[in-house]
Amino acid sequence: MLLKILSPFVFGFLEQTRDFILPFDEPTAWLIAAVMVLLIIGSFIGKLLERSSEERFNSAIVRSFNQRIRSWWLMCAILIAGLVIGKTGTVVLFGLIAFWALREFITMTPTRRGDHRALFWVLVVFTPLQFVLVGIHDDHQLFKVILPLLAALFVPTRIALANDEKRYLERSAKILIGILICVYALSFAPALLYLDIKTFVDGSEELWNDNNNKEKGLLFFFVLITQLNDVLQFGWGKLIGRNVIADRINTSRTLEGVIGAAASSALLGALFSWVTPFAFWQAAVIAVVISICGFAGGITMSAIKRDRGVKDFGTLIQGHAGILDRIDSLCFAAPVFYFVIEIFFT
């Protein structure tokens, strides 16, 4: 009921201001309005739960719920701000996120003095270069090949020149893994904005995103499904989870949680298919692919944290530790989602 009451007002505001402030197409504006309304409802519920007695609700769960809602507000605000600025603004936004995520990864991973100059090149030169190449979007699509090649050749060489042989192979591998996950893989998310996506209408091929900002809705759809999948995996795991997949890595990742989240993500993908170039069944299948990739990202980063003996990567976002803890599933799902679209829809 509250959703029906608030939606016309929120969308009315977006419709009146979109030519000046929010350059979104109508489906994207509706999706953003729906997310904003849901966050408002979530915040309202959180306030009510805070005022309830501890006998009725676990105070730790309520606190975690409210902190997660606040972190969602922050993430949505940042993403929408980037989309408002345009493609360049979105690329810069993801570049800053990648820089901070890689910094968190490197801070958690022990390094030696001989690694510092290599790290300087990685953070100050290679990371910005990758997103500059995404923004340029040249015909050769150099952003797909330059960074892995540079990193694989330069980082081991620069560390060797520091004349420090102790744990050389391990140190080089740690830095390379950080670059590939935090920078290279994540860069495929803003690269979605530069794809020329085609659809078939009445037997003829048409350009889906021809100067109408529809690609912004596609990026928002991807981020939304990925983030909702994280919550769904946790929720289904708590409700019906029995079989832990890797108990020495993460005790909350269960087979039932993964299956339940994949099924729920398929339903959400079909529900939001109107903001994408996909038919409802295609959106459902792609949402399942995103769900599986998101799980892979979460379990991989959990293994890294368990190896380093830490609970979280950082403390940037209140209630959800570091930024890398929030985007781990995005990093793994982004390149797969990008290539699925490039292969089948361009």
C-alpha cells in the first residue's frame, strides 16, 4: 500500500527533473523510484524494530539490518550520482571504487619494502589507465587485454629488481590477484555503458540503446540483481540452510542458500526485464548466471580473508565493513555479464 502511494510522487519528481538532473529513460527512472521507495520502507521498518523490546526481536539482528539499509542508501546514492553525471562520471566512480578496493586488498596482504615501488605503479598508473581505456572505448577494446598483460610482465619484474628474494613468488601472486579482481574484473561494469546492444523487433534488428540512456538502466539492473542476490543467499541460508558448502571458509554459505538465491534472482530478473533488452525468460537465465558468479566472488574473497585471519577487508561502509566486502560479487559477475551481452546481444 505504501509503495503504491509513494511511487507516483517519487516518479513524478523524477519525470519533472530528469531532463535537467536525471538523464534516465522512463523504465530506468521507474526502477530507481521503486528502489528508493523500498529503501524508505526498509528504513521505516528498521526504526520500528529499534523501538521494539529485545524480547520480541534480537537487538543484534535489528542493528545489522539497520546498518545494512544505511549502506544500501550510500551505495545507491553513489551509483545514481555517477549515472547522473553520465558515462564519464560512472567510469570515474568505478575507478575510484576499484582504487579503494585494491588499497584495502593490499593493506590486508603483507608486503615487503621491495614491493612498494611496484605497488605505486599498480595504484597510481595501472588502475587509472584501465578506466581511461574503458572510457575511451577504442575499436580495439584495449581495456580487455592491456592490464593483464602489463601486470603479468611488469609486477614480477619490478619486484625482482628490488633485490629481495624472500617469498618472491607469493608476493607477486598476491599483487596480481588483487589487480585482476579489484581493478580488471570490476572495470567491465562501467564498460556496459559502451556496448551497442541490438534487439529484434518484428523480424528486424534494431539498436536498443540508441541515444536514449537505456544502458544506464542495464547497469543499474546488474548492480541491483547482484546486491539482492547477496542478501538472498544469506537469508535463504539462515531460513533453510542445512548443507554448508565449505565450512572452513564460510559457515553461512549453504547449498540451500545458493539454490534459493538463484531461484529468487531468476524471479527478480524476469520481474525487472522491462528495463533491459532481454525477454523475461532471458533476464531470468542471466540473473541465475549473475547469482552463481556472485556466489563465486563471495566464497573466493571469504577464503582470502580466512587465509589472512581477518573478518573484513576494511571499515569504509558502516555495517558492511570494507568496500571490497560489498563489491566482491560484483567483481566476479561483471566480466561474465559483459561477455554474455557482447556475445548474444551485440
